[in-house]
Amino acid sequence: MSLILLIEQVLNGLQFGVMLFLMSAGLTLIFGVMGLINLAHGSLYMIGAFAAAAVAGATGSFVLALAASLGAAAAAGAIIEVTVIRRLYDRDHLDQVLATFALILIFSEGTRWAFGSFPLFLDIPDYLSGPTTLPGGIQYPLYRLAIIVVGLAVAAGLFALIAWTRIGIQIRAGESDREMIGALGVNISRLYTLVFALGAGLAGLAGALIGAIQSVQVGMGEPVLILAFVVIVIGGIGSVKGALIGALLVGLTDTLGRFLLPVVFGAFMEPSAATSIGSALASMAIYILMASVLIARPRGLFGAA
């Protein structure tokens, strides 16, 4: 096993982690501010991917495709918050789960009706295609590197929004005492719609970015949603910092586990058995990580009491 190959896998883990952060940041904001379990968040990821593929196919512009993914997912999020989610804030979590699961079915069938059952493909733009040379002579895909840069830039912007702006102060206050900020004159309904649309837009952007690596298809958001829940449990519910750290931990654990465990077992057993056992354990690694964190810190790494 060469050092260059190991560094490439670390970068793959960072890219996967950044994508999970874009997905989980909005989810943890929604849960932290609104106390809402939103199973339909993966559908917003899917909407962003399909919107990007459709706009890229019509215009040939990848930048417009990314803008469309943000706009379409944010608009869908705002609409479902106003029409459906707003009626669930005072209901128990079981009602929220049932209602948002119904939204998954509605979005899946609606997307299949609009785009068909066959996958769509979003091409990587020419200026981001091919490899780039990193220090040490490492060849790495330019597009994957761009995902890391974009994701970290979005994380920095989100931290700045929450820490230094008026709306960020309202979001943080809403996590602590929503009744008090309502009494101080903050429009709670508008704040909730804005937070939901922001989270939905981030999920749509993640779907568009990954859509250029994988195919865009109905149901693509549900597996990512499961990992996003793992991320916010590890990082702590309501913490954007926890979402970032948790996403990077999950991305690196999953990627390096799939790369290193077959190599480790291959040192003392047949290659086929080593690959089978190593892959099985690698798929369990992130859940072992989650269990370990919860044993040590039941609220997650940065979760509030």
C-alpha cells in the first residue's frame, strides 16, 4: 500500500464528508430550531439533483444547474413548510415521522411522473474535468477537489451567518427559547420558513454536486439521509459545528474503512475472504463510531443539554 494511494483515499473521505455536511447541516438546523424530525430531507436532496440535471441538459451551464438546484430545493422546502410542516410543530414526533414519510412517497412518485424512471446524468464541466496535480505529485480528480473547496466555503459562510448576522442571532435564540423570541417581536413563522428553506437549499446543492459523480435517480436521497442522521447524532443535535466534525468523521471512517480493512485482513487470510470480511466490517464502522461517541457523550460531541 503506497502513501499516495492512502492520501487519495483520505481526500475521498473528505469529499464524502463535505457532501454529508451539506446534507446534515440543514437537517440539524431544522431539528435544533424547530424540534422537527424531517424524513423528507432526502427528497429535497433528490429534487436538487433532478433540477440541476434538467437545467444543465437544457442550457449546458453547470453554474446555472447549481443555482437551479439551490433555488428548486429551497422553494420546495418553503412550500412544504408553509403547507404541511407548519401544522406539525405542536404534534408529537410520531405524527411528524408519518407526515414526512408521506412526503417522501409524494416526491418520489411526482419525480418519477415528471422525469421518468430512468436515471439522468449530469456531466462534469470541461473546466473541472480530469485530474490535477497536488504537492508530492499526487494526481487527484479536479471535480472532487472542487467539491471539498465548495463544501468548506459553504461551511464557513454558514458559520458566519449564524455567528455574526441578525438572522443568525434569531436562529440561535430560537434553539434556546422560541417562546421568548416570539414575545420579543420576532416573526416565528417567517424564521421557521427561512430556516427550512436554507436547510432544503443546502440539501439540494449536495444532490447537484454528487449528481455529476453518480447517476440522478428516484430514491437517491434516502441512503444519504440515513448517514445524515448518523452525522447529527455524532455531532450533536442543533450544532452546525458538530455537523461538520461529525460529517468529516463519518466520511473518513467509511472511506478508509473500506480501503484499509480488506488490506489488514489480507495479511493473514485469502484475498477473497479478506475482501468479504473487510467490506462487511467497513459497512458497520460508522455505526460502531456512532455507538462509541454516544457511550462517551450521550448528547453527541457538541450537543447542548
